[in-house]
Amino acid sequence: MARILIVDDEEGIRTSLVGVLEDEGFEALTAPSGEQALASIDADELPDLVLLDIALPGRDGVEVLREIATRWREVPVVMMSGHGNVETAVKTTKYGAYDFIEKPLSIDKVLLTVEHALEQSRLSRENRDLRIQALRAQEILGSSEAISALVEQIRLAAPTNGWALITGENGTGKELVARRLHLESRRVAGPFVAVNCAAIPEELIESELFGHEKGAFTGAHSRKRGQFELAHGGTIFLDEVADMSLMTQAKVLRILQEQSFMRVGGGETLNIDVRVIAATNKILEQEIQRGSFREDLYYRLAVIPLRVPSLRERREDIPVLARTFVAQCCEASQLPAKAFTPAAMEGLCAHDWPGNVRELRNLVERLVIMTPGTEIDAADLPTPMRVPGALASEPVRSLGDARRGFERDFLVSRLSENGWNITRTAEVIGIARESLSRKIKSHEIEVERG
Ligand SMILES: Nc1ncnc2c1ncn2[C@@H]1O[C@H](COP(=O)(O)OP(=O)(O)OP(=O)(O)O)[C@@H](O)[C@H]1O
Ligand SMILES: [Mg+2]
């Protein structure tokens, strides 16, 4: 049953609204002034809707609305206006009122507006829950020391409003970290807006970020809201931030200092509440030296610096990442479950992954699709990733077997590199010629002769 808070200084109006709403099965609460209304709102049990009179003694309805909209963003408010203040009522929709109804109140109009507002708010709550769910699906996988330290830093930094700068090589998971910061913050119900600064042409970036007024420049046919405005109440993610021009950097810096900006070609200053998270794979200290990145912006952004480790620095995370990606990919492609053989996993762990987690994920996707059967073996991996011999082909039975397998492969590859010349190979690998000959026999290596 929806709970509706009625705020009006006229007792007659309160009583009749309570009657009408209770008849429809709503629970009705009342307050005779704005102050009392605000004091009565309990964060643990928010009303589902507020019916708010504009002309109130003390703090008027507009002020009360603005406070409700900032403190309890999710509570819809419907304004009630007398004939003297319809214009004001229209303006309140700008401050977040859902709608307004004119006095004298018509029962039908009240009920219709209440139903609409409740429905609308239910939809936006649902929408928000879906968004949160989608974000939750994006876990940061791995238990290495490097990734655990990062996850801990995120946990500490997320609930603050501090600006964050995420650095790391290509494909390490910078965007994923940005999304986690948002998800674990108090802004989670607000939007997460990602802007790839490198993808926007220089002449458009300002209007992209800040929006523009109709007619601000050729082609500006209508007013457009910028990404900062769209991110109000949430987080804006400035990806590839080092690719912004110095001029744009200056404007972004001003937003931080003043929490306000103007649309391109607009005179109106807009106040916004946005948390900025930036990311780059460049070394910003070097960009500053070269004069292509503002030092003051760097210090502002790097209030919370987060470095995402490369996959090479945390090889122990490769198995869990690979297994998770295989499972996700099989499910998404509706294929039977597949798995890497130990030898294949060995190959993945030994690779250097210049493209980091993204490279791993892409490879896994390709392998899942291209490999028939339910096992992905070392032989299915791209050539440079196959580890030698016993490891790659048969299942390894014991450490002794593994060592022997490795030794055999090692010898074959060195012999072949040295033109099957036993003396030279023995020299290169640092053992006596005789002992190499013995090993060749015992491993039954067929020496090719030129
Ligand atoms: N620790 C992790 N756990 C699970 N998935 C990860 C992890 N790190 C990265 N990924 C996945 O790898 C892919 C690349 O990550 P992301 O796009 O966040 O990287 P990036 O650093 O922003 O890359 P680029 O520098 O290319 O922009 C995504 O699919 C992401 O979900
Ligand atoms: Mg990225």
C-alpha cells in the first residue's frame, strides 16, 4: 500500500485529501507546514509520494521541494497550486516536481496524477534496480596480491566523493574499475556516463561534454544536454583523458572548482553534482613534461590514484579469468560447457599478454567458438603459446615425467637451433658433449643430419 504525505496548511484540504486517498486504499500522512513535513520524513521509511502545497507559511513549497529533491531524490513530489501561483507551479517541474495540480482540487485529477506519479516512480526504481544488477555482474576477478590491493583501494575510495584517476596498460580493466567505483558509491542510483575523450573530434568535445543551446553554432538545431548534465547525481567516466585538448582540460578543471558550467552558446549557469573518474593508458607525468597535460588538472584528478596491474604482474589470476570467460562465453553462445586442459592452461599462464585481460578474453572467445569438442588443449592455442612437449600433449603423470618431457623438448629445440650439431649444442646449453649424447639416446631423439 503506497504511503502519501500531504503537506498543506489548510486543515480542510488535508482532511478531504486524507478521506479521498484512504478510500482508494492509500495510507495518508499529513503535515501542516514545510518544516514539519521535512522533519517527519524518515529515511528508513520514505513516503512513496508527497502532495505539496506551494503557498505555505514559513518555508514555502518550492523550497521544501528543492530540499526533498536533494535529500530524497527517489521520492516523487506533486505540487498543489492556488490560482495565484500557477506560473510558479510550472517552474517547479524544473526543480524535480513530477507534476502539479491546480486548486480548487478535483478528486479525479488528484487520483489520476497520484496514480501516474506512483507508476512513474515504480518504473524508474525498476530501471535503477536493473542497472544495479547489470553492474553487479561486473566483478573484478582475481585473488593475486596486486588485484586484492586494488579491490581494497576501491572499497575505501568508492564511498567518498573524491575524484579518481585510473592508470594502466591497454585492456587491464580500467573501465571495469571505474564502474566498480560507481557501483560501490552512494551514487549508485544515479547515472554512470562513460565518455571516450579520444573518440570525439576536438571541435565537438565541448558541446559533447557541456551541451549546447539551439543555434549556438551551425548545425545546432536544437538544445542538447551534455554528458556532464546527463551525469548529474552520478558519475562521469572520462576515458582516455590525456587525449583532451588543453582548452577542454581547462574547462573540466573549472567544473571541479565551481561545480557549475554553461552550455555552449548559453548564458545560464548550470549547477551539477558529478563525480569525475578519469582513465588513461598514458604516463601523465610525461605528458605534463611535454606540456600536453595540465599539471593542476592532474593533481585534481589524481586525488585518488588507482593503478591497474598488467596481467603479466599477476599471472596467478589467469586460470580464474580464463575459466570464467570460457563459462560466460559458452553460456552466451549456447554451447555445451568447455574447459581448458592443464597443458593449455599452462600455455596461457606462460604468455605475456601485451593486450592484458582484453586479449585473454578475446582469445578465449575465439577458442570456444573454433574448438570442437569440450576440451581446449594446448594444441588449439596460437603457436607461440604452446608450451613444449609432455606439457602440451599428454596429461602429465608425475613431476619426473614432466621434467623428462620438458628436457626432451628443450634438447630438440636447441639441437635444431644449432643445426643438429652436438658439440655446438652441448656448448650452448652448458653440458659435456658425452652427456648430451647420452641424453639423446635415452630420449630416443632422432638426430637429423643435414
Ligand atoms: N579483473 C577482471 N575481472 C574480470 N574481467 C576483467 C578484469 N579486468 C578486465 N576485465 C575484462 O576485460 C575487458 C577489458 O577491460 P576494460 O575495458 O575495463 O579495460 P581498459 O583498461 O579500459 O582497456 P583500454 O585501455 O583498452 O580502454 C572487459 O571485458 C572487462 O570486463
Ligand atoms: Mg577502456
